Amino acid sequence: MNLFIIICGALIFIVVAIAKFKIHPFITLILAAIMVGFLMGLDGVVILDKISEGFGKTLSSIGIIIGFGAIIGIFLEKSGGTASIAKYLLSVIGDKKSPLAINLTGVLVSIPVFCDSAFIILSSLNKALSKKTGISVAVFAVALSTGLYVSHVFVPPTPGPLAAAAALEADLGLVIIIGLVIALPTAFAGYLWAVKFGSKLTPTTPEIGNEMEEIVENKANILVVFLPIIMPIIFIGLRSMAKYPSHPFGDGMIADTLSFVGHPLPALFIGMLLALLLVDKKTPVKERWSWVSHALKEAGVIILITGAGGAFGSILRSGNLGELIEAQFTDLEVGIFLPFILAALLKTAQGSSTVAIITAATIISPMMDVLGLDSELSRALTVLAIGAGAMTVSHINDSYFWVVSQFSGMNTKTTLKMHTMATLIQGIVAILLLSSVQVILN
């Protein structure tokens, strides 16, 4: 019971420090790790060793991958690949279903591009489509925000689910495959909410010209534009298939090649090389390197937070947390609902989905065996359950909420009604889908 009180106190400290006092999550998580270590009675040297061990172990598996993913995202953004994907899906689906096209664009684009940045990039397209079709810009805004959100919490190499997969030792290919399966209907739920409740709204938006013409598009073939996103996913998925007990690719050179190329490091490296091909040859080399520097600066913050989460988790694993959970929750058979609820509480309280995912994953990690979630499938589902919780809900303490509000011309009340409620619906839909998958596959 003392350990339970210590952990609850640590969670309260994390939430208050980040949400109220605006202390950076990296510092907050390290301080929480030190505090919990001392309260658990660990020696100071042991605490420092555990923090270093957890930090290093976490980053050894995903630090480089996050960097590669950030570079893919920035080159898609700067080269006009993001806008090209949006335009292509619009041409396929048509103007009448343009909110659905925007929703699907969000799902694809947010795999390598951070959702805040992607929303800003595509917001002018939303306004232009609203003017062209007569559909409220609120519909487009929420269709896009909810589409972007699902990949942000479900599909690696987005940092949150990538870090959770590392913390829970889940198979990354399995997380991606199931994550995509869950992401699409969850995004569609957001789209339905946007269409049903947004059509009657007329948010105030600035006068715009022909903004669709102002958006920079990539001149490469659309298949080439898609390659940096889909090839790493395909390679990682094939690697997971190659490792199945049935050995579908045999035990020879093909299986060995797929096991190597499908490892996240070479897979994301290949994706990065493909993204570099999208750049116009007229773009100065110096400018291209500045893009890389910008991407790595963004990635650096995420990497530090992720490492701090690993340090916090290492301290937690030093206690008898598993025994505590076994005593409190075994008879309840909470399964993946406990990770979902924990992540949802953290998300709603402090605002950041990535921090919620990393913190929840580090806390859940020592409990996996006790909760009956130690199988390969259960580990992947737990990562996604945490992701579902980390989108429930986005409100006024979330920077993404204000990006959606300010770049769509929606006031706070409207954004709460549209975007916040949509994320609540999405979280509920996602955890119900995940629990159904668990029942079916078990």
C-alpha cells in the first residue's frame, strides 16, 4: 500500500509540474524517478545507476529511429509531398466527399509528420475547400485533426507508440499492422462526428484567395511521394511475418534479408533516403541541411522525454509493483482497460499525448505478466490501448487543441464541442475495437 501511495503521489507530481508549473516533461520525469527511488528506500547510487540504465536502454533501441522519422517528416513537409498526398486523395474521392479525403490524408501524413505541424500545413487547404464546396470549415478542421490524431498515437515511427513498444518489448511490426487496422475506423469515427455536428456551424475565418494554388506541391509521381511513408511500414511488417513460427519465407537468405531490412533502423533509413529524392534539385544544399537540423532539434526533445520515461520506468521496476497490482487487480480482469484508463487520466490531466503514452507505458511495463498481457499479441494490444487512452481527450491544456482552434477560426466553445468531443468518441471506439480484436484473436 505504501508503494501504491508513492506511485499515486508521483503521478500527481508529474501532472501538476507539467500542467500547472509548466516544468518541462524531461526534467519532471527525471525528478519523479529520483523522488520515487528515495521514497522506495533505494540507495542514492542505486537510483543513479537505475536512471542511467533505463535512459540508455530505452534510447539504444529507438533514439536513432526517432531521428530518421523526423527527417522523413520534414522532407515530406518542405518538398510539398504532404500537399501532394492531400491533392491526390481529393482527386480520387471527389469534392463531395472532400472531408473524408482530408481525414484519410491526416491518417497517412501523421505517420512521419507531427500532427501539429501537419495541421498547420494543411489548414489553408481546409479553408480553400470550404470556400469551394460550401461545407463548413469546422467539418474539414475536425476531419483533419482526428485523422492526424490516430496515426500520432497508434502508428510507429510516431515517437509515442514507438517508445511504448520499446518499453513493453512489443513486436513493432505487429503494433504497426494492428495499429493501422484500428486507426482507420477510429479516424472514420472522427470524420462522422465532424460531418454530423460540424455542418451547421459557421466559424469565422479570414478572407482567403485561391489558397489551393498557393500550397507548394511536389512535382514527382504520386507513387514516389508515398514511398517514404509506406516502404518502411512494408519492410517492418515483412520482418514480423518472417519471424512467425510457421516461417512463411523459410529459413534461408530471403528470411535473413527481410529480418535485416525490416529492422526499424534500416527500414527508416531507406525511408529517409527515399524522402531525400523528393527535394527539387534547385533547392540549395545548405537549405536541405537546415531542414535536417530543424528535424533533429524537434526529435531531440522527444528523444530526451522518451529516455526520461525509460529512467522513470527503471526505478518503478525496482519495486514490487507487480505484486501490488496482482493483489489489487487480478480478480477484476481489467486487461488492456487498465493501461487505457491510466493513459486517459494522464492525457486529460496534463495535455501531452506523447508524455501520457511514455509515462503510462513505463508504469504498466512491470505489470504485464500479472495483468496477463505477456504474450506477443497482448503486448502489441497494450501499446495501442495506451495510445487510445492518450487521445482521450484533447482539450484546453493540449497544444494541439489550440492549433486546431486558431488555424480553423473556431472559438474555444466550438472547438470543445467539435474537436474535444471527437477525441472522446475516438478513444472509446478505439478501446472497444482493441478489446474485440483481443477476444477474436485469443
